[in-house]
Amino acid sequence: MSNHQALVEALLMKSILGQELVDTKFHIFSGRSAHLRKVIRLQDLSANDIVLTARSVFFAELLSRTGSPDATFVDFDGGSEFEDGIALDDYGYTSDSDLEDEEEEKASQTPPGDVSSVLKGNISESDESDEDDDDLLVVADTRSESDALTSPPQAETPIAPIPVQHKPQTVNYRNILVRDTAFRTLKALLLYLYTDKISFSPLKSQGLPRTDVETPNPSTSWPCSPKSMYCLASKVRLDSLRDQAFYAIRSSLDAKNILHELSSSFTSKYPAILQMNVEILLQHIASVPVIQNIPALLGRITDSQLPHGADIIISLYQKFLLQHHPQALALAQAPIAQAPIEPQKITSGPKKKVKKGTKLRLV
């Protein structure tokens, strides 16, 4: 039996026994306000500890409190102090593509009078009453007309209502606030932990429409930014998911967006991403977009606008030597042989004569 099948069966057994399937709730920000410089709109996602602890050592340590505390995953008491969001600087990843920009959402809202507004609850009172009538149980009178006319009216026997006893159900789950991950990213991660499925959106620098359409069909994947997932998978130590995000980023780079991605703050945080970006740049070094725009990139590096500017130049130069002058690079990187150091002879000074009868003082 595979590990995934065992997890599914464990959850099915809990549901059959009527046990609570939600052990942990994550509270995550889903939006970004540029003019307020904040991440906003706190939403929550539910998860089962059996899945979390079996699929990730990070979550196993987090939930058992045995590992080192992570400042970005903190216990949350459901208070209102985070309703207005937190500063972008405290969030850490200001250019997170999985955050919904507030201004973009306002522009894309459905205009009044659209058909979708009717589907969202613009229903008249008569419609509501009709729907309520459908919920009534209609009991037909099975007596014939002759029975009804000849038989004397019978007194109705009052039926005492049977009280329904509801057993109080206590739901205990842990609330965790996630300060540096978008709602869309963590939602995709949880789906991956449950199903081993992941779907990535195009990079914004590609200029392609993002696949935002999500359906309630549980078999439908929830796409997220590969860059955002690379950050999260690295944090929770899911190497396989991190590698999938890495190759999704790599396959999205071309001559048109490589300089933009190379100069991003995301690239500055991960040496493996920087090295990969430099490799792609060398592949397109003679392309028209790179020739036209690389002077601007070098100008930003010269003006100290990129914190990883020196790393870009060093990596670019080393890969250029490796590609065109590998022998010279190997010779330059070879350790320099040093002449053996002869051990120095220890010579003692002239011996002093000690007169007979002289007492030696011990210091």
C-alpha cells in the first residue's frame, strides 16, 4: 500500500467514525494594497494533522512544538489585530504574484445588472417564498370521498413531540497565522499534500493571462506562482515540490523576460535560482531583447540598485569562462603549490655556571 493510499484510508476511517477531520486552521493573507503598503484580507484554510505530519517534517515539528520556532508560523487567537493587514515589509515578499492586488480586483469587478449579479442572490420575495414552499413536506389525505362523508369526525389524538437530543460537539483545532505566504500558495500546497498534484500559473513577466478560474470540483487543481511555491517549498523542506517549481520557472524564461527575472528580488534570495537565470541569459546573450536591454541592467548594477549585482557579474563571468575557456578557468582555480616549510632547529643559549652551594629559587 502506498503512503498516499494509507493517508486516504486513515481519513476515511475518521469520517466513518464521525471524528473531526479538521485539526489545524491556517490564517493567511490573500490581497495586497499598494497605496497602503500592506497585505490584506485574512482568510483561513483547514487541514488534517495526519496528512500534515506524514507528508512534511516541517509541519510535524511545528504541530508537535519539538522543532525550532518559526517566526512566520505563529499561534493565532483569532483576534482582530490583523484584520487591517500587516505591512509589506513585515510580509517579506513584496512582489508575491499570488497576492491579489486590490486595484486590479476593483477594475475586474462585475458591473451592476450583469447576469452573474442575479446568480449571486438578486432574488425577489416571491421567488424566495416559492423556494421555501419546496422544502415543505406535503402529506396527501388517503381517505376516499365516501369515507369522508359517512364516517363521523374523529377526534385528533395529540402526538407528544419527541425531544431531539443533540450531543454537544466540541471542535478543538489549532489556529496558526502564516505571515509570509499568500492564500493561493498555501492552498495549492495543501492540495499537493493531499493529492500529489500541483499546477503552476505563468510568470507575470511572460505577459500571459493567469489561470485564475477555479471550480468547486475537488479534482480541479489550484494553480499558483512557481516562484511563490519555490519559496514555500524551500521553507517547509519539500524538496520534490521545490524542484518542480524550479523547473517550472526555468521553462518560463526566454529572451524577453530573462533580464527582468534576473534583476528581481526573488532571484537575489536563492543562489540556485540566480545561477539558473545566468545560464538562461548566456543562451540568449546574442538575442535582440538582451542586446537592447542589458545596458540598463548593467547601469542598475553600477548604481548599486541591485543587492545581488556583484553576484550576477561574477556568475556571468565564471560561466563565460567555463563555456569558452574551460582550461584557463581550471588552471586559475587550481590550488597553488607551496614549498615545504623546514622545521626550525631549537638552539639553547650559553649555559651558565652555577657556583657550589648556591640555592636555586623556584619561581
